[in-house]
Amino acid sequence: MSSVTGGQTLGAPFGTWPARLYLAVSAALIVWLAVVSSQPQGDASFAAVIPILFTAPTSLLALAIPGGSVAWMYAVLAASAVANAWLIDLVWRRLSSRRG
């Protein structure tokens, strides 16, 4: 459920175009990681660096927990992308409300 504060809903991270763009790029990078990692190449092990850095700092905090699996990494990347998109949405709405 979303709460209403000051006439704005604060629930969905998909409310503004910067948040949507961030989520689209994050999803593309996660799909790219899955495709590159499925191919038997020696340099595919470094493919996770780009999505991890793109979804930082949230992904770096969650990946600091030892003993994670591949499924855990994909879950952390997806959750980090949504969390960062939510923050981008909040900041964008706050800055937009100050302008007008």
C-alpha cells in the first residue's frame, strides 16, 4: 500500500522517468550478466562487476554477507536496483516540488 504525504504517493519506484530509466538499465545489465555468465569463457567471471557497481551502494552492502550463491547475487542485484530506483524517485519528486 502507498501512503499519501502532501498530495504525492510514495509507494511505487516507477513513478518518474529517471527511476524507470534506472530500472530499465539495471534490468538490461542483469540480463546481460546472465547471458555472458552462461557462456563458457574465461573472462565471464568478471561480468558481475558492472551490474554490482551500477547498483551500488546497496548491492555492495548486501554482497558483503559471506556464503552467497549465484541466486543470492541475482536477488541482491534486483533488490538493490529497486531500492536505488525508489531513492531516485524520492529525490526527483522532492527536487521537482521545489522548482514549482
